[in-house]
Amino acid sequence: MKKINIKAIGLLALLIGNSQLSIGQEVWTVDQCMAYAVANNHQVQQKEWEVKNGAMDKLSAIGSFMPMVDGGVSARYSFGRGIDPETNVYDNISTFHNNYFIEATMPIFRGGSLVNQVRKAQANLKMGKAALQEAQDNTALDTFQAYIQALYCMGTTRMAKQKLAESDSILYKTRLQEELGIKGMADVAQMEAQQATDAYNYTHQQHLYETAVLELKQKMNYPMEDELLLDSTLLDSPVMEQTSLELIDKELVVNQALAVNPTLRKSLLNAQAQKMQSHMAWGDLLPSISLFAGLSTSYYKQLHSDYPSFSKQFKDNFGSYVGVSLSVPIFSQFKSYSGLRKARNSYRIAQEQYEEQKLELRKLVEQAVMDREGYLKESIQMEKKVASDKLAYQVTKRKYEEGLMTSLDVQNNAATWLESQASLLQSKLTYYLKCRLVDYYQGEGIIKE
């Protein structure tokens, strides 16, 4: 996937919003909402800290190749029988011992565990970055879906308002015609009932829109008390003006998604990390070799006796040493063997999870491509149906005003037109969502701006 600076985009969205507020009310596009959501999502921020921890783990693994230096100081008072270091004979004395040392230890051979530890840390770091990208993309997609749902509710609210205005107009004309004797009381009553139904539907759609906006604010982590106005450009644009669709090879999109999808990449890196863990477990069964060297000195004094000064003893007792240690594991209560078997089993589990994720991703990609083409065809056909239903409603309305049609005919044609408008809006918005989803699977950023 293309990498984007999410925080910079989120800040840009806020700056654009603030500049618009100085002129008028702020209008949020879908890309601005997604950028804001990603920049303020708590899970995304947690993944960012996990990536930083992964970088520290990698640094720690690299540091395992370097020498480890220890130093220490000890002081001890002894009372009663003890060994005189000058005569090496037991005596009933009180003494003071003071020791100093510094030692460096460097691993020479650890059965390949050190190298594999670095490789595992690298895989974990990359896996953390993939998890961060996955969290960003999922947050953006969830926000996108919530935005589309809010737009749909906005569109149905507009339709309900338009339908209510039509009902008010027809009711007014029917009352006038009833006064002139052209229409009867039954027609007036029927139109009043329809006007009340449309008024209720308009109120209901307003509630659904407010609920959808509230859900969008939750996805964005947007302040609930602030107003959020959505860009309605998409509602007014015909389907064919949104894109120049060309048929896409599903297998090509699948291969692109397999190469760049962060969820699948995370699963693959997890398998690699488990493989390195199994190599490390095997290395625990092999001997280990270390090189060590150090410096030491000491100070000794019998209480109430004259001994060489501290500086003289510190210099005279100063010494150094160097050596090699070999550690051979013989019996570890089956811990090494069971650890090796568990590590291999974990690697096999990770491999199975990766293969399962590949199949799931293939299914999602093929479904998205199929839906993209299907909803486009539906939208094109629904545009034609909406135009026909609108014309039929207008003709029926005119004939009703002329006394050639009943109020029931007007209501049926109006309901058919409203239903086809809602179906067109749903298919158009879903098509737009599927287009963005297919582009995402092809490697483009989910946030365009």
C-alpha cells in the first residue's frame, strides 16, 4: 500500500475545516473524515507505540552481540576466627575486606540463537508496522462505511422532504378543487392521510440521519457536541460521471492484493518470526562458548593493627585475567526438547493461518470486484427506472388534477418513484464504496487526498 502521513493529513483536514469556519459552516469530505479518524483513533496510537517497542527489541537483539560489562565493589567485616591472608593461617582476629572488580563477557557461539534473535526482532518490527497499517486502513474503511450510511440517510431525508412538499401541494389543490366541487371529501381525506404519512416519514428519516451522523462521529472520535456537515456532492452526481469503468481482471487484482495487503503481510511475517523462534529453540540444545576478561584488586586490614595503606594495597593487589568458558547442556528436565517441539508447532500454526488468510483475502477481493461491476449495472438501470417513474408520476398527477385519475393512483405512482429513488441512491453509494475498496486492494491508499 502507498504510505501516507496520516497525522499530516489529519492536521490538514483540521486546518481546512478551521479556514472554512471563518467563512461559513464546515463541510467534511469522506477523505477528510477518514484522515481525522485515523489521526485520532486510540487503537492506531497503540499500534504506533508497539512499533516503537519493536524497534527497541531489535536494538536489544543487536546488542546481544556486544560485550556485557559488569563491575562491583564489596566490603566485609569479619569477627572471630579467620584466615590471615599474609600467613594463610587461622587466627582469632577482626578483619576488614574490600574487593573491587570489573569483568567483560562476550558471546562467541550460541548455536545461532543470537543471529536468529536479530532476525526474529526484524520480523516482529515489520509485523508491527504491518499491524499499524492494518489498523489505519481498517479505521479508514469503517469510517468510509459510516460516511456512506450517513449520506444515504441524508439522501432519503431529502426525498422524504420532497415527497412531503409534493403532498402539501396536492392537498392544497385538492382542497381548492373540493371547494369548487371538482373533488369530493373522500379525495381530501385520502390526501390528508397521505400528507400525514409523508410528514411522519420525513420526521423518521431525519432521526435516522441524526443517528447515522452520531455513528460517524463515534468512528471518527469526533466531539459529539460539535456539528458535522457532510459533503453531499456525491448525492447529486450521476453514476456515469463518477468513473469511467473498465472491466478488471479479478486474478490480477487478487495477485496485487496478495503482494501489498497489510493483513496478509502481517500473517506472513508472523510465520517468519515463528520460524526464527524454532531455530532459536534448536540452538538451546547446542553448546555455548563465551570469552571473558576482567580486572580486580582488594584491600585487607586487621583491626587495631598496622597494615599497608589503601593506595599501596590497591596497587599491589591489582590483577587481570582472561579466559574462555564452554557450557554444554546435558539435562534440562525436558525443557529444551519441549521448547523445540512447541516452537515448531507454533511455526506450523502460523503457516496454516497464513494460508487461511490468503484464501479469505482472495474471497474478499473477488467479491469486491464482482460487487463493483454488479452495482454499476444496477445503478445504470435504476437511473433509467427513476426517470420513467418520475415521468409516470408527473403524468398521473396531471391527470388527477384534471379528474382523470384517483388519489390512490397518485399515491401508488409517488410511492413507486420514491422507492426507485432510494434504490438508486443505495446502489450508487455502494458502487462508490466498492470502487474505493477495489482500488485499495490494487495497492492505492484508501485515503485519496
